Amino acid sequence: MTMLGPPAAAIDDPMVDTSEKIVDDMLAAVVPVLAGRTADGEAQRRLPDYAASALVEAGAFQVQVPRSLGGLELNPLQATRLVEEISKVDPSAGFLVGNMNSQAFAMMALSAEGVEEVFADPKAVICGGAFPPARAVEAPGGYLVSGRAPFASGAHIATWVTAYAMLFEGDQPKMTPHGPVMLLAAMAREDCELVDNWNVLGLKGTGSHDYAYHEVFVPHNRVAPLTLGEPNRYFSGPLYRSRLWSGHPAFAATALGVARASLDEVTSLVRTKKGNFMMEVLGDSPSIQRQLGKAEARYRASRAYLYDTVDQLWQHQLAGEFVNTEHGISMQLAACYVIETAREISEIVHEIAGSTGFQESSPLEKYFRDAHTISQHAFASQTRYESAVKAMLGKQNDWLFFQL
């Protein structure tokens, strides 16, 4: 599928989408910094400072921030490509670029004054956790927010922390006919406590530690009801008509990057490796050829599926419409399928590689762990297939994205 993007001579035309050129330049700046150094993030259990600095300076965390706020506002096809390409060389870095950019969409709910404050720093980076919900109580001029949320990916490099909070009156949640009142709060990182507890199987370099906050005062302009009403004036472009489905292709693109990297590595391996007690190289074995062919086909099919789905939604957004439930079903199914397929590819590669695949000296060992870790993400785990089908059948849904 052809990506959206301008010819070189047209990049200065404000009416032309320059997203492809921006991504090419960004990749040229950051890939050499990241390549071959994933062991640093594994050891530190966070994105190393040099990697974070390179990504911040290149604007990699401003990809989905509105241009009117100093961001890049890239089209979603190119944003997806950016995540996939970075994930090929460092899956944790790619995951963070996708995840932390999607936080910009949550800022749609805030007032214009609130987002102006958040993005006053052109290098603002946002992280946060959504579950369990925090507790918010009204206070003069704003709210006091208390709680602790896991999976705050990019915790060390964030400048802002988001919390999804339940509004309390006394000891009880404030209720509406539709359930408790839920709020989104944006807090300065220095008002929150980073809890160092990211001890995991894969994606270690994401630094997805907990954040805790105790009676943090958040002014009214940085708190908003957790609804999808009209976004503030800065989020008027077609990109933001995807509502909150922007994160799903990003997570799937990370999985694609991992799958591609593992396939490239094992394809190189089978050209020279001989199995124990065997005379021929692995690449001469018909069974290895069959397995590798199937894995390659699955990768290509899942990649085409993801980009086609993103493109379909983007064309709808360009036509001036917000994505609807049917689009959400398509995006959810695509994300689930791609991430599931990437995990299956890692298992095929593991079988092909033999003993090489479980040695820490081989990148295949890390790719295997990363692929299995991302397959458990709430946005695209196996349970989300059920959520998508509930939406297809018109049944009551337990997945937030089909409720908003």
C-alpha cells in the first residue's frame, strides 16, 4: 500500500501533507542512536538518557500534538510507520513513541487553557495510568487527586502525568444515571511519586513503573469530565476525529517491528547455522523453509491488514467525520490480530533458531520476550476479541472504548 506523503518539491506547500518527509528525517536522526544498544534499556529498566534525549530532540513525542500547539500532527499512516521502524531497532523505544503520543489525544478533554499550560514546553512528554481509577474530591479552585496507577510507560522521561479519577462526595462516588462521575486530570510530574517496580519479562526498556499521588491539587483548567464531547479548539483537525482509537495501531505497529526484526535475524541465521549433529545449514531444510515461509507470509498479511485499517479510518476522518463504532470494531480486531500474529511469529522463529534462540547473546531471545509481553496489553489482548464481537452484536460492552 502506498503511504501518504508529498514529493520532495512540494514539502514547503502548506496544503501538502509533509508527514512522510518528517518521519524520514526523524528516523535518520534517531535510528543510529538506538541501533544495537537495547541492552542498556534492559539493564536500566527504562529508556536510557541518551535515547530519550534523541527522541525528544527529534520531536518523536510531539507526533500527535496539534500544530497549533507546536506539535507535528502527523497523519496516522506515517505515525504508525514511525513506531514500526523504531520498534525494529528498539522495541521499547518504539512502544514509548506510540504509547506516549496517544496521551495527546486525552488532552482533547481539557480546556483550551489547560492544554496551553501542558504544551507550553515544546518538549512536553505525557505518561499516565488509567486503572484502577484515582480518587478526586473537590477543593477551592480545583480538585485533590489521590491514587496509584501501574504501567505509566516512560515514567522517567515524562513531564506530565495523567490520572483517570472517580469523583467522590464524602466516602461515596458521585453518581449519575450512567454511573460514577469520571474525570481526567493532568498533573505535573514533580507533584507525583515514581514507584520503581518495573520488573518484567519483556519491553523492559519502557520503564512502565507505577506513579503515586496523594492529595495533589489540580486546578480546574487541567481537569475535565472523561467524555468525548466537543474537543477544545486546538484539536479541530481530522487527526483527532479518531477519538481515542489512536493508541491501537501504535501498539500493533510495535508488535510488527518486533516480528520484522526477529524474521530478519532468523533469516540471516539459517543461511549459515548447522543444526547440532547435522551436516546441512538450516536454510537447506525443507521443513525450515516451510516454517520461515509461513512466518513471512503472516507478517506481510498482518502488516497489510493494519495499514489498510488505519487508512480506511483516516479517509473517513479526512471526509470530516468522527470514527464510529463500526470503525472501532475494525481497529480493535486489526490490533488484536496483528499482535497475536506477531507472538505466533516469535514462536515459529524460536523453533527455527533452536538453541540460538534462547541464548541472551542472541537478539532473538529478547524479541521472543517482547512479543509475548506486548500480547498481554489491555488494548489488544485476546479478551479484546470478545469486546469487539460484543460491539458487533450490539451487546452491553465492558471495554471503555466502545462505551464512549
